[in-house]
Amino acid sequence: MAFRAFKQTHVFEKQSAPKEKDKSSIQCIACCDPHVYIGTKDATVQHLILSRSTDLGSGQSKTREGRARKLGSSNQVTQLRVVPLYNHLLVLWDRSITALNMFSLEPVPGLKKIQHVSLFEVCDSMPSAQAQCVEMVTSSSRRKLIRIHVVGVDRWDVVKEVPLLYDPRALAVDGTSVCVATSDRYLLCDIRTGSSQELFPHNHSRQCVFVTSVGRGEFLLNGPESLGMFVMKTGTCQRPPLQWPQEVLAAGVCFPYILTLQPQVLSVYSMVDQQQKQTVSLTGAKGLLSTTDGVLVFTERDIFSLRLVPIEEQIQALVRHERIEEALLLLDGVQGYCPLDSYKELLKAITCLAGFVHFYQEGFSEAKDLFITGELDPREIIHLYPDMQSCLSEDFQSQLDQPNKGRDLQVLWQGDRSTFHHYLAFLGDFLRAVKGTELGLRCSKEVDCALLRLYVELGDSENLQQLVALANECRLDQCVPVLEQHNRLFALGSLYQSHGNLINAIKTWVKIADGFHKDPSCSDVYGHIVRTLSQLQDKDVVWTFSDWTLQKNQEIGVQIFIKRPPDDRFETQDVLALLEKNPLAMLLYLEFLIYDLNSEESRHHNRLALAYVTEMLQEEEEADLRKTRGKLQQLLWESKFYDVSTVYERVKSANLHMEEAILLGRAGEHSQALKVLVHQEGDFQAAEAFCCRAAQGRDPQLRQTLLLTLLQIYLSSEDLTSAAVDLLNHNPLVFPAEQIIQLLPDSWSVQLVSQFLVRSLRETFHQRRMSRVQKALGQAELMRHKVIWMQASKTTFRLDKGQKCKVCQRELAEPQFVCNLHGDLMHTNCTDFTSS
């Protein structure tokens, strides 16, 4: 069945003898539901009462004939208008307006005929100040003007005349605006100010010239080039013109449609998209009249009613015909005329139906947006997928009454897996979009369970892990078997964790790390376990798995204690007791205590130093040994909290001479320390470095003392002559040449120490010359300031007895004084006030 915006009903057929048909033909009608009035060619007014119960199925309506009144013997009734406020029926006949009672059709006493009228209109929208009267606009048949009448119960008066340049052919009234059609143009008049404005010309015949009020200050005109023109009372157009057929006799407005009448057909156009929506065959149609729910169309003998189909039914019909865009446009166009709640619900329903049209056509992006906009229950989409229906609760009942259009997902699931994969991808996009929104929170369990099944089905490890790792509403009784069946044990552990079952979570991961199960979705399960334990607030669980973690890898496992939040750390002694059997973990934990937590406890520093020694004795790789020894030496040099004697005994027994020397130096026995480095370690460079390191940050003279001590150790043995010479050559500025010459053995030749002497003297001369240069620069700067002072002092100032300081107002009694740029004199100590 084609779409229908209006339903046609035959409401009246005029019966008359064959000879009288032409004389009694219908010329005009008026309506005030349920009353209909007919004006005939033989000057008769007929009252009809329409039945309120109309059988639309048969297209017939029962109409009861009321009174009739013969106005005269000739001339047709030209116009009829009803004024329900006063129960008046206004009749234009024989160029005169007569007022009849709308029920008895008797003339209204006191309302005399208004003569010489060619046409008239009643203004329906009145200002509140004139709520007890009605305005009427008439066109004079003798003069080019229109008159404004105020109609009362028993009188009508002319209140204004508006002259025109042309004779009116048709007019329409809306408030204070009158749109007038003349023989060749359209005008817009303001009945308050009397001003008029030309709109545009036309070339229509008299029969095709008409003006219709659309309401809200808008008029519809039969414009040029077969265009229906919408014009506001301001003279502007806010709607595009409507293209309609030629020879349109009349037009009526029943929002949101425009109905145009031709001799044989009535056409229905949408005001929303300007497209033709319906045609109705009406042979011999002469005119139409807009009513509250449609239009009345009349021929010479018949009257037909076209009633607007309820907007909801129209939209549903468009959706059934898959004309979704039209349905949405129609609903948007009537938004302001519908109750808000009704509009919103209808819009949601249509939007969802439009989404299903795109869905079955694989227009997934559009479908997702429409489903979300229409607030579709996500379970309705989940219900479409055969393998997802188990995610729905038993009490869910689908509210969709969709005929099986397009693709059957059951068939695709069984046969066309490639296409079905696209539908699965859409499901994921849609559920991710609604998850966490108000729409998704209404059925969060179903959404999360469906997403989990979907990710497993698609092999989407990244999204699966993100889902189970964060807070979710997955039902364990449904999701655990799915994950176990597909060997997604890492995700299963995360699911347990997100639901607070920490023991089962870590046990599941331990099985993967120990090789009992395989899950390639996570390449470092052990590292994940360590990171999880380091963040757990449940310390009992951490203790439960701490032994396993440390046995697996001490260096990584100790992070469960090191990487914990600052406000959730374990007792230090408990951790140290646990780590007794794990020396590497112990060493790393002690480093954490000292270097990260800045522990100042002597026992921690002692244990770390001893742990370094133990580690060094066990290491086989040279690179690891150097690294650990460097850490030990750094600790011995920098730490102030270890017990020297305790560490010294362990270091000495291990034959670690460099470390022994550092400890002797910390004890103040620098000479003994240097002897250890020279005689036991045999490392002259280390001995020289020791002197520099021991003096670092202390009295500069200490370095010279230590180096002299080292020199004396070298000089005490003839075998160390070369080392002594190298020491002198490396430090020419430290050793004073005069003192060194006295210390050197007599057997040494000048050539042996020539390099030291030359460099020492050169450095001494250099320092002296640099001192002279600096002194000369200082003197030059002083001279520059004196020149500036002399230049400034050439000005002569007169100092009289009793002259006062500009600042303190005391007398200038001293010979020294200051003069500013303005010539004011002041004390030298008063210049601070002026500068501040």
C-alpha cells in the first residue's frame, strides 16, 4: 500500500432535480467543526452537520442536513465565513455582507448589510486587548481600498481604510498583516500603519490567483513559474519555494503539508522537504477549505473530507516502506507541534529502525551512531548473534518486532564466516561505545560478558586483557569456562584479580610461568606477577608467593618489596629475615634502603658492605667483579654510618687491599693506607688517586701533605725511584721546589728531576705574572674611575655658611658633599635615601 498522508471521505452529495443541477451547484463552503455551510449558485445557504463517527474504511461519512436559507432569487453566494465567538455566519452575496445566526440562519439584528464588497476575510488571530471582538477586512467593489471592521455582537464598525493602487483579486489576513493579490502582482499591507509593500508580479488568470495564510505571520502565494511562494509578514522568505503544477486553483495548509487543487486532482506536498507525497483524484473540483484536521474539497454537487493521518501512523508507514530518511525528516519538521515526551520516544524508535536498515546493509558506522542516538538497549543487538545469546539473562525479552529483512545472522554464522566476521567487529565497536555510558550501565553484565566472548572469538588479546584487567561486570560462571576452553589463562588470572580473587589470579599465572600451561598473549608472565605483587595491599598474599618469586629470580623478585608504594611498605626487619637465604636479593634490598630510602642505620651500611665483599668473592666474571668492587669502594668512601672496624676485619681477611686502604684512611691512618697501596697492592696510580680522593672536600693543604707522605714512602726504597719521579712530574704545582730539593737523595742527578723543576718553575713564573697582570688590571680600573671622578669634579659649587642638606635639612659642615643632577647639595651619607 502506498504512503498516505490524508484519508479521503465523501461527506455530502447534493440532491436536486436534473433541471435544477446547474442552478443549485455549490460555489463556496465554510466550516466550524462539525458545522459545514454551503453557498450555492441560486443564492441559498445550506447548513450541514457532519457526523463525528466517520467510517474511513468505506470512505463514507453520515452528514445530517440542517436549515437552509434563500437569500434572493438570483446571484450566487460568493463567500462564507464563520465567527464562532458570536455564532455569526458571514455571507457575501450580491456584493454585500450579511450576518446570519450560524444555527438558525436568521439575520442578526443590529448588523446591517455591508454593501459594495468584492471579497472579505475574517482575522482569526486577535491581540489580547481586543479579545471580545473580531476584525474583518473587506475589499471595496467601487474604490481601490480595503477597510478594517471591528465586528461585535450586534454591530460592526469601520475603524480604518487602507488605499491601494490596484483592485484586489484575493486576500488573506494574519494578525495585523494583509496579503493582497491583484491582477498582476502581490502586495503586503499593514492594517495598523496603512503601509504597503510590493512583493513580486505574476501573470495568472483571475481563477488561479489566490493567497492563503499559513499561520505564524506567513502566507502562501501562487507565484510566477508555477512556484508556491512562502512570504513572511516582514516581506522575507524563510522557506524555499514549492514547485507545483500549472493551473492550481487553490491551496490549503495542514501542517506539515501543503495541498494544491487542480480541476481533476489534489496534490499533497511536504513543507519539510518540498516533495510530493500523495495525489487524490477529484473530478470537477472547484475549491478547498482548510480545517483543523485537514481540508474540505467541493465540486458542484459533492463535498469530500481529507483528514490528516496521525503523524505517528505516517512515520510508521514510512518506516515499513524503508523510507527512513523521510520519516526522520517528517518527525523533525513536526517537532514543535508534538508533546515533548511523545516526540522523544518516537524519535528514538525511528532512529533505531533506521539503524537496523543500515545494519542489514552492512552500513555499520551509520548503524552504530543511530543505535546510540536512539538509545537502543544493547541486549537487542546481542540477541541477534547466535553464539552471544547465552550472555543474556533469562528474564530478557526482546522488544523488537523486526521482520526478517536482509541477512540472517544465523545463516551467516553457519555459512559465510567472512561476512559474519564483519558483523562481529561491528558488535565490538557498538558495545565498546556504550560501555560505561548510561545506556551500557543498564545491562553492564550482559555487555561485558558479550565483549569477553567476542574478544576470545576474534583473538583480540589486547582488548580482552584491557577488559578483564579493569573493573568489569563479567559473570564468572559464564566467562571462566570460555577462557579455560580457549586457553586464555593469563586473561583468566586478570579476571580473577579484577573480581578480588587474588589467590586464584596469581595461582593461574604461576602455572603459566612454571610451564604447566601455555598462553602466548603475555610474553612475561613472571614480570607481571612481580608487578602485581608489588602493588597489592593484601600483604598476606605477597608473603604467600614471595618465596616462589625469589626462587624464580632474585634480582627481579626482590622488586615486590622495593617497588611498593611509599605508604604501604613492609617492616624492614621482616624483609631482611626473609632474604637471608637470597644473598643477591638481600644486596639489592640493602641498596634500596641506603640509596633510595636514605637509611642511616649502621647495621644496614655494615650489612651492605659485607654483602658486597661476599658477592665479590663469589663472582667469576671480571666485568661483574669490577662493578661490584666499584659499588663497595663508593660505599666505603661516601658512607658515614658503617662501623670501620667491623668492615675492616672482613675486608682484610679477603685480601682487598684497595678497600683496606680506604678503611685505614677513614680511620685517619693515611700513611699506613698508602703503604698498603704501595707495598701490598703495588698500584702507584691508586696510591696517588687515594691522596686526591682522601683530601676531597677538606683542607687543600691535606692533599699536599698526603702527596709528600707518598713521596717519602717512595724515596724510602731505591726500587721506587721511578714512581717518585712520576709523582713529582704529575704534581709540579703541589710540591714546593725548595722543599723537594732538600728531600731528594744526593745520588739523584739534576737531569732526573729536570722535568719537575722546569714545570715547577714555569708554573711559579706563570702564577707570578698572572698576579701582576691582575694587579695591573685592577690599577687600570681604579685609574678609570679616578678619571671619571675628575671629569665630574670640574664643575664649581658654591657652599655658603649655613647651607643645609637637601635630604636631612641639617647644615653641611664637612668638606665632602654630594651634588645631584639638579644641583642640590647633600651629605654623602644621605645619598642612600635618595637612591632608595
